[in-house]
Amino acid sequence: MSTLLILGFLGGIGGTEIILIIVVLLLFFGGKRIPELAKGLGKGIREFKDATSGKSDEPKELPKKD
């Protein structure tokens, strides 16, 4: 996917604006904190998708044999 397709909802954001946003994020959070934030965001999105599709981390119970 191209950057314009991904960020198309922002009204045609350009390369200069993307660089400015990255610099501001680095100033606010620092280089070590950003990967942690991205990992947490990815985990949250994955949990949301699993919850909406009905998947769970818990194993399903097998029927008991008599």
C-alpha cells in the first residue's frame, strides 16, 4: 500500500508533513518509547479484531467422554 493510500483520509498529506509528525513524536516520546507504543497499539488492534470476529485466546473445551 502506498503512503498516500494509507494516509488518504488526512486530505493529501505530503512528505514534509510526515517528517514533521515523526520529529514531533520523537521529541515527545523519545526513540526508546516509540517501539513500545507501536507494539501496544498493534496488540490492541489484534485484540479488537479477535473480539469482533469471535476468536479468543482461551482453548475451547473438548467434549468429555463418558
